[in-house]
Amino acid sequence: MKLRAKLWVLYLAAILLVLLIISASLLLYTAQLDPVIRAQFKAFLTQHYLIFLLPLFFIIALTALAFRWVLEKQVVPLYRLSDALNIWAKIHPGHRLPEEGGEVVRRFSKVFNSVAAHFEDLQENLESKISDARADLEEEKNTLAALIEELNEGVVVCNLENRILLYNQKARLLLDRAAVEDPADRGGPVGLGRPIYGVVDQKRLSHALGNLKTRLNREEGSHAAQLVMYGATQQLLRCQVIPVRDAAGELGGYILVFYDITHKVKVDSHRSMLLKSLTEGIRSALASIRAAIETLTAFPAMDDAKRVQFYRVIGEEAAQLSGFIHQTASEFSEHFKSQWPLENIPGGELIGAIRKSAAEKLNLEVDWLPGAEELWVRAESYSLVQAYLYMMRQLQARLNVGHFRMQLAEDRLFNYLDLSWEGAPISLELLETWKRGALMEGEDGIALTLQELLDRHDAEIWSHNDSPSNTCALRLAMPRSVAPQLLQGKVVLEGERPEFYDFSLFHQPGQTPELDQRLLSNLTYSVFDTETTGLNPSEGDEIISIGAVRIVNGRLLRKEIFDQLINPRRTMSREAVEVHGIEPAMLRDQPAIETVLPGFRRFVEDTVLVAHNAAFDMRFLKMKEELTGIRFLNPVLDTLLLSAAVHPNLERHNLDAIARRLGITVVGRHTALGDALVTAEILIKLIPLLAEMGIHTLQ
């Protein structure tokens, strides 16, 4: 019951009590009168009751008006001041008291607002100094996060409750099938606060952790355990389990480092097969040769025909052995080629590096002819630059070439990198001589021949000339490459703390299914919102967008989001479009609700659902249970109801009013993800206010 209603009930109860006292007093008074006088008094009251009722009614009306004035001008404003003071002290220092009510209340509000403004200035100065003091530490944290994100290995950090505290994008791509199919999909099992057992076998990991604890207790052997497992796409992974010790030297958590060893195992198996085949082939050929030689030695008087026959056997076996060794060596060279570190680099970047090195080391000018600069090549940049410097050096010495041009081209199978000049061409014999030369000049270059570099890049080079233009060129052909897929969340912006980690979860109490007993500040939340074609799901309105964001350990994880448009397969009114701005054309190629909800359920699994006016959104989800077979049994919190519980004396509890009251900037209003982000910030601000009211858990 609201404050006004409570006070009016108390007022009416007081009036009734006064009337009862007056009535009881009259009854007692008349009971003591003489019967004749009592009869006359009753007759007088009966005939002239208005003389008593009108003044009584007038008095009650006056007291009601006075009570209402006191209530509206003094009492209710004081209660509102109490709520506003609580918001100012706990949530939003920029909040100001409403200057309303009676003279005294308004004067207090005005003076307090002046003091609050001065306090806010002091606080901003203090926060600025604190921010400056923490800048170096934050930069180091971001650098660490960026370094981990750039690793070629997958990294996951877990606490002793086996919940994920940190991960990098490589780990998601190795372990999370949803991330492989769509890097922007955050509904998979890899995420902050989620159990590692969703991607790593529990029994094998428990065994590895048991071994770690034993080694730590005995202080012996390697403090790391190994296990082999399959990844999201059935690639073979080697997982290294590394302990994280707390201040007391005890096991406080662990780090999982994942290496994709699929190709390595395949290459090693092929190498073993080649060695085995080589051994057997050599043994067989040598046995035949040895037998022939022993026969020739044992029978020196053998006739010439048979002797020639044995010589032929020796020659054939030797030729077969030579061919076998050549074939094995050729296949084995692929093993070394696969170990050479090649990367996808932009062709324009490679040409730029060659031009810069030529200018600095050879004092040569190299023009860049327009072509397919956007192409990518798979190469080891440094060695390829050294190869072109080597060829320019040879051309400069042999043909006195002082100016070069470079161009990148492509066809269906190959990328071509041309180095051209005006003048005489080079012969095939000279190019073959260059291929055998080392790419070294003093201390510069690398200890490889040009041919070895070509082999390791699976490339070929040849000379050609254009007689009419008197232009010659060396053309390098390499297999085509494609631009690498950009990883979501890869760039760490200055001042932005990456949200792939939360080390404070090391100190979080164990997460158990008994959510009702856990502190609200320790729960993991999925805050969501929907946009729809209308307001009535029972009349056919459909969801057209779902947006959600996660809160872990009191932190809003802006990169762990779910954001998906949905094809409603029905028309949409112009009024609905004007509200959320989603045009029907934007939904035409989007998935249907039965395709989207499974991913959304994975995203919110093992979390508390939160929405503003949650009954509306949950009604739409419930209407799809029969179609999809998906039920959302998560606990649900409604920020609309929570705000009303925290501030019962305030009248407006819509999303905009609450955000304005709590000092939250509203961005992306009436988009599912935008509203979910605002709702999440509201929840974070409401939790400490709920704690002050004695509300610490879901119960």
C-alpha cells in the first residue's frame, strides 16, 4: 500500500475513533439523566439533529483539508526527499532533490542541492586523480588482455568451482561450435562465469587436477598436467593444465592452454610411415644387391651371359633404390615445408615492405603499379623481402638496372608478384644460377637459397619480356590466399577494459543450484528485451528481435551479447515500425523464431533472467513453447517491480524515468539490445539499494 493510502486510512481511523468517543460520552451522559429529561433530550436530538451534524461535518471537512495540505506539502515531500537522498548517496551523485512541498521543505532542498553540487565537484576532482593514478595499471591489464587475445593458442582461466574467468577468442574457435559457425554468436558454452565442463570432459579434467594437487603438495615434478581431447570441429587438441597458486601457495585456480595438434599429428604420422617405407624398401633392395654380389663373388668362373644378368639385377635394384630415395625425399620435404611459419598478409603491405627495404639498403627507387593491391598472399614476409632484395642486387650488378616497378595480379589459381624493369632480359640459365645462390649479403639476409625459399612457399619464378615496350620482368607465382577471418572483439581500444576476463571471480563463493540462497550480487544474470510486431501475442503478434547481455560478478559484459533479428512471417503495422525502427525488409532474410530460440536458451543457461516489465516478454516466449519445445524455467526478475519496491513513493517507474533517476545514459532506446543494456545498468544500481532494504537473495 502506498504512503498516501496508508495515511488516509490512519486519518479515517482517527476520525472514527473520535466519533466513537463522542458517541460513547453522550450515551454515558444521557444514561445518568432523569428519565423525563432523557426523553426530552432524545426528542430534541431527533427534531434538531442537523444542529449537531452540520458543525461536525464542517469540522471533519476542515480537518480533512488540513490533513491533505500537511500530507501533500510536508509529509509526502519529506518521504520523496528520503528516496532522493538515498539515490544521491548510494547511486547517482548528480541527482538533485525536488524543490517542492512546503516552505521549509523547499528551503532544505535548495540548500542541500547547493551543497550536493559542491560535493559533486570535489568528487569529480578526486575521481580524476584516482583515474590518473590507475591509468598505468589499467594499461597493463589491457596490454595483458591484448597479448592473450593475440596468442595462437587457446587460453582459458578457471577458478576451483570450474567456472571460466578468462578466455581468448582462439579458445572460443577451438572449443565452441557456435563460435566457429558465427564468431558473433555468444550463446555457446564458452563465456565468463560458465562451467568449463561444457567443453572439457569432467572426469579427465578432474583426474588432471588431482595430479596437480598431488604434485603441488609434494613439491615434485612438473607443475603442469597434460590431456588430449577433441575440439568443436573434431580437431585434435593438446591441453596443458597449469596451476594458479594463491597467496598461501595453495591451488587457487588453473589455466588451460589448448594447442591444435591435428596437422602436427598428421605430419608426424606421415613421416613415420615414410621412414618405415624407406627402411623396408632399402632393406629389400640392398638384400637383392647383396645376394647378386655374393653370387658373383662365389662363382668367379660364371659364364658371361649369367654375369651380365646379375649385373642387370644390381643395376635395376640400384636404380629402384635411387628412385625410392628420391621419392621419399621429395615427400619428406613437404614435412619441412609445412613447418615453415607462413602467414596471410596483404599484398600491398608486402610490396610496401619491399620498396622501403630497397630504398634503405640498395638506394633503389621502386614504383608501385596499380593492380590488385587488396589481394592477400601467404608468405613469410621477411624472407620474401630478402629474396627480392637479392634479385634486385643481382640485376643491379649484372644489368646495371637502377629503377624497378612492382605489380600484384591474380588469376583463378595463383597470385603473381611482378618485378619489372626496362632493358635486357635475363636468360633461363642465369636465373637457375641465381636460384642456387644464398640470400645473404654480409650480415643481411637469410641462410637459404632462392630455390629453397621458393620450395617453402610452394612458389615458382620465371623471366618474361615484352618486346614492344622493352620491358622485362621476373614473375613470382604463389598459390592464391584469402583474407583471414576477423575475430570479434580482437581490438582493444584505448581506455576500454576488455571483457574476456574477470579475475575477481577467483574469490567468488561456489556456485550451486540453490540460487535462492545466494547473494544477488553473486548471481549471473542474462538481461534481455524483445521487440515485437504488436502488444498481443494471443492475437498473433510475433517477436522480431531479441537482445540480451550478461552480468557476471556485478560487471556488465558488453561483449557477451545476444542480438538477433527474427522473421515474424507476418505483416507489421506502421505504428510498430515507428516505435522500434525495424523495417519489414530488414527481417525478410532473417531466421524464424524456432531457429533463434535454441541459441538464446544456450546463452541464458544457468543464469537469472532479467527484463523490464518481464511479464510482457515472458508471455511471448511462453507462447512459443509448443512450437519450439523450449521452456525457460530460469528465475526471473523484473526491474519495474524492483524499482517500485525500492522507491514506493515515486510515481514513474518506466525505463526512461528510472534511468534518468539513477543517472544512466540511455542509448539505443526501443532496440532490443539497447533496452537490455539500459535494464542491465538499472539492475546493477538497484542491487545495493535492495540490500539496504534487507533484500539480499532471490527469496
